[in-house]
Amino acid sequence: MPNYDEGSIKTLDWQEHIRKRPGMYIGKLGDGSASDDGIYVLLKEVMDNSIDEFMMGNGRKIEVRVSNELVSVRDYGRGIPLGKLLDVASKMNTGAKYDSEVFKKSVGLNGVGIKAVNALSSHFLIKSFREGEVKEISFSEGVVKEEQEVVPSDQPNGTYVAFTPDVNVFKAYHYIDDYVVNMMKNYSFLNAGLTLEFNGEKFHSKNGLRDLLEENMEGESIYPVIHLKSTDIEIALTHGNQYGEDYYSFVNGQHTTQGGTHLVAFREALVKAIRDFYKKDFDPSDIRASIVAAISIKVEEPVFESQTKTKLGSKDIGPEGPSVRTFVTNFVLKELDNYLHKNPDVSEVLLRRIQESERERKAISGIKKLAKQRSKKANLHNKKLRDCRVHLDSNHELRENSSIFITEGDSASGSITKSRDVNTQAVFSLRGKPLNTFGLTKKIVYENEEFNLLQAALNIEESIDDLRYNKVIIATDADVDGMHIRLLLITFFLQFFPEVVRQGHLFIFQTPLFRVRNKKVTYYCYNEDERVAAIQKLGKTAEITRFKGLGEISPDEFKNFIGPDIRLDPILMKKHESVANMLEYYMGKNTPERQEFIIENLYVEKDDF
């Protein structure tokens, strides 16, 4: 047994602790392929300070740049007091937000965020412009490299922060512009009058959450957006014709992607308000079917369930205020009832939409019952699913790592099954090409045994909140048939379970196209450039293998591709594109436009080895 004495007790410097336990401060690390990966949390931590300045009435513009993984944020608030610049950037639990009178309803409260960015960056620079003077300090991994003296400046007040995430912490990472753009848009919707500029593109909102819904609606809403606003709360809602429920929730300007007490209260209050208004005991699923809604509240000293602030845990609005549930419920019951009484045309359309959902639910209830019986029998000896031990809907510390590979055929699923991590990686095997679901109703999900078993495996029939895997990974061959299966599966999710895509759970699995090796070294190459580079390193002795199917890769080799360095491409829903139009173009009946596109863009690729 090792000695347990005074030498066994260690005290870590603040930056060492953050670097050894980054998950405590920024959640998961990731590589930038998911919107909640650590590199985006770093940007949000810096942005939150600038947003808090704006919320307190200081500065109406924030400039953000991302170039070659160097990130910079410049705001035009008051600027950090120059004598405290070093403390703010490098002393834990230091900040103005402990004084509730200065920052009454801010996002960050524990004085940790900016220090985490500092500690996890190979380069970190902070400047404060204040009353005609500027002070600048640079760091590396949280350690001061250079502290410049205060000098005169003709720049307007504000703060400038630039950082480069440390590759020793985040490994091979990359920023995806779409994720940053969505972040900027959300900040603008929540802060009417604020202008945000990202790499030269400007974002500005006049109507807050109404703008958010109108921009993010897939297709037309069936009635104008209901926009309700009061002190410390804002709500916007409408219904469309898509499947599922779509919510955007925010607390003190922070996008709470996992919801929390305020969103739970809103969903319950909505059902009660509708039932009371129409004096009918509608099923909650019929009221909320096809809803698109956003809620933003402001809370004094908010309590989040993690440092990344993605889920509100606060029970109360403030030390002397009502509970979050009471506050949200009272507002919705009063204001939504008033709106529906004043707008009978909207209340009529909404009633028809609820009744339509009710009819559809009852029409498929018989099929649903049979499908559930089939799925229960299949679950006893389901050869399609090779489950894992840890799931997203559990409390296990590895829940965020849970994933499921959707594969084509037995050979591909066999290779993955033999080489997977049985704790966090499940495999679901398809029987050839699935059905093209474009234009079909949800009835097909229950009638088609394969789709019904997939729905049951994911546990998403009732709610996305019950999803069993954090990452749903489509793993198909790198050939025409494999691409077709990808499209069919993406269509299935966009048609019936769009929240899986919207919330960033759907990915494409990237396998290497080439193996380049000699007797000593093996390189796996995912594209032509990597193949050429590998050949140059190994020279004439290089042996080159072209992989076309997942089944060609042995389980021993597969371990290299589904471990910590797994390559995944996220399926992103770009807000400026209409999913309905896109599916019609690619997955609908053959159209002259699509035929013309194929003819104009067809070319033959020849192997040069």
C-alpha cells in the first residue's frame, strides 16, 4: 500500500484544477461537431459578460470574429476597472456579479467563466478600454505571460478578449460557423436593440421572440405568432403542420437548451389555459402537437444544473418572489386567455388544429396498440438491436457518451458490434434500404415494423425528453447505396421526429476511404488529400487499400474509428432553408429540376492508383 502522509495531500493552482477537470467548468470537451461542445461554451462564457453589460444599459454593439481558431469578442460596455483586470481574468470567484444591485439578473454568478476560458486556452488576451486609457494582459494556459502598463487610448470604452482553445485539451477541434451564427441570432432575439456582428455579418432584432419564431418556423404557421410580454417574462407561440413540439427556452439571455423549471411550467400552463378557454378536457398531446414556442424569463441569482447553464434548476424567481412555476403559470393563464378572447379568428383556427390532432391520434390508436405489442415481443429477442448499458435518460456519469449506430446489413453491424464499447455504444441493424417516408403520415411509423422497432429503440414515441442515446449515428457504406440509405433515414427523422435533428442528436459516421501502409506504419485516410499525404510519407513502399463497405473493415481495425477519435458529421438544419422544399426536391417524385441538376453536374471520377 502506498504511504498516506502529508506528501499525499496536494493543492492545485486554480488553472491546474480547471485543466485537470475541465468537465466541471465547461461540460464535455468534444471536437466542435456538436453545438454544446466545449469550444462553443468558451465563446459563450466571454459573450455572456458582454451581454450582461448590454442588459445593464451599457453598449449596443458586440463584435465577434473566428479565424483560424482564434476567437475574439469586443464589446462597448463600461470596460473592466483597470486595476482589477488581472483579478477578473485570473482569480477565482472574482467579479461584479456578486453585487446583485449591479448585475441583478445576469447569467454568470460564480466568477468562474472567464477564468475557465483563460485556463483552457493556449493564448488568451484581455484588454480593457476605460475613460481614455487601456490595459492589456496576455496569458497562456492561465499563466500570465505579459502585463502591460496602463497607457492612453482613443478607443471607446469596452472590453476585448481574444483566445485560442488549447489543442492539448480539445485535441483536433474546429468551429462550425452555423453553430456560432445560431448563437448570435439567439442573443439578438433576446436583446432587442443590440447589434451583433460575426465575421462581418450583422444580426439585429426589433421584435424579440416573435422574430425568432418567424425565422425558425418550418413552413407557414397556421395563425399569426402570439407574442406576450411583461416584466421579466416573454412568450411567443404558434402552431404549424409539422410533427413534434419545438421549444426555445432562455433564462437571463442564456439559451437553456435542456429546458428546466420554466419550460416545464410553460408546457403545463399552456395545457391548462387552453382547456379553461375552450372548456374541454383536451389531451395534452393534442394541444401541443405541432407547436412552436419560445419562452424567456429573468431570474435573480439563477441556479443552473451545471456550469454550462443549459438547464434551469431555480425554483423561485428571486429571494422574495414567487416560484418559477407560479410566476409562469399565472402569466400564461391570464395573458393567453385575454389574447384568445380578443382574437376569435385565432382561437377558431387553434381549435380546429387541436381537433385535427385528436382525430389523427384516434385514427392510429388501433395500429399503435398492435405495433406496441409487436415491439414488446421483438424486444425479448430483438436481433436488430444490440443495446449498451448506459443511456441518456439515466443519471450515469457517462450518459452524454451514449450513442447508437444505425447500420445497413449484418456484415457492417457485425464489425461494429464486435469492436464497440458495450457500455456506451449500441447498434441497430437495418434490413437493406428503408422506406422513403416523404409525404407519408405518422401511421407508417407504426405499420412499418422496422421503423416501429427503431422508434422503440430510441424511445422517442412520446417525447424527445425520453431519448435513450445522445448521439444517433447513421453508419452506411461510402457508396451510392449507402448515400441513398443516409438520405432515407434523414428523411424519416425530418418527417416524424425533427427534434432529434434540431437538438443536434443526428450524425453521419465517417469511415476512412483508404488504408495506406507499409510494414511499419499504417495511415487511415478519410479523403484524397490525406491519402496523398500518407503516400508521400511512406514513399514507393506504400500499399494502398480502398474501403467501399463497412463490412470490409475487420473488427480489430474498427476499434480505431469508433473510439475517442471517432469522426462524425452533424446533420444541421440551416434556418434559411425550407426543409419541406428540400425534401420535396430530393425525396419527392422525379422532377424536371432534379433531372436537369443531375445531368448538368454528372461527372466520372477515375482512380489514379
